[in-house]
Amino acid sequence: MVNTTCNCLDCIKKSTVFTNLSKEELKLFNEHRYDARYYAGEIIFKQGTAMTHLMSFTSGLAKVYIEGFNNRNIILKLIKPGEFVGGPGLYTDFKHHFTVRAVEDSKACFIEMGVFKKVMNENPDFAVDAHKNSNLDTLNNFQKFISLTQKQMPGRVADALLYLLNDIYQENPFKMTLTRQELADMTALSKESAIRILKQFKDDKIIRVNGDSIDVLNVAALNEISRIG
């Protein structure tokens, strides 16, 4: 569903990447963008498709994941309002190398790639911020791969719960809008293994689970499980 009622000049939900843009540059972006609403479960953009726009996420929650073999996915991160999403295709093959799908009802703004690159070339401060945003994603992915390849199952689930607690929902208890399968996709585990580890944490009184609500009862214990892997 497309909606173009917002304006880049007075938008309070735009990414901090846009801090160093002039009014003229924001006006240029506004003239070459559109915004859209997505219902939970809808694909925002698809791995392998043409990359024509870059996204500024304005409301809701979405997951960024790599589509693997045999319908196995790895969730790289979750995105919240105010985050900007580009990708390695911007300066390489002009394709999306991951899929973004709404986890909750969401809204996003899309800026034409050509206009974005034009402003990047003309505004070095903006270019630095955009590259910094991309580099932070790369560093986070490095830590993600260390967790997935070098930690045992409890350490991976602990990492995922701490990420949801500290970075995504930022409240305790929190209502997890992810499914158990999506939690498994965050940890490179089967759904059954992820559920088993959650039950283990519950039995050990590290967490309390009530439907979709998760209450972390012992943050220190969860951090220790994460540390020892």
C-alpha cells in the first residue's frame, strides 16, 4: 500500500544518516522517493531482485535474512524505525543480497538509488555517515558469524535473547513478536532445538515464558551463558 503524505524536510522518523543533508538535498530526496505500508509477513524486498531504491525504515519491525539452501534462512538482524538499509549491491551488481520481511505492521520510505549516489558524491559528510552505517552492519555480522560458528546452542540462544532484550524491545518483560521459527533462524538452529533451549532456560529460572511474553529473570546468568558460549 503506497502512501506519499510524508515529507523528508519535516519527517521526525528519518534515519540519523540524513543528519548532514541540506534542505535542498532533503527536498531532492523528497522528490525522488515513495513510502509504503506493509502488513506483518509481507516481503519488503527480495534477495536476488534488482536494487533500484534504498530504504529508510519508519515504523514497525522487520527482519533482514539470507535465504539459504533447503528453505533454511539466517536472520542477520532486525530493523527498527530510524534505520537505513542499503546493501553491498549498491556499488557492485545492483541486486539485493538479502531479503527484508515485515515482522510487525510496518512503514518504510524508499529513495531512488541514482539520486542517493548523486548526493553521496556531492556531500562528503553524508557519504561518511552512510559508509559508517554500512561498516557497523559489517562489524555486527562478524560478531554474528562468530556466535553461530563457535558457540554451543545455549550460547546462541542466550545471544539472541540478549539482543532482543537490549537492542530491539528494550523492556523486560518483552512481548516477542518473532515466531519460534524466527528465533531459530536467528541462531542457526532447528525450531525444535531452539524451543528445547528456551525450556531449559525456563527450568533453570533464567527466564519466564508466558505465551509470547518473555521475562528475563536472571540477566547475569544469561550474559554468562553468552560469554562461555
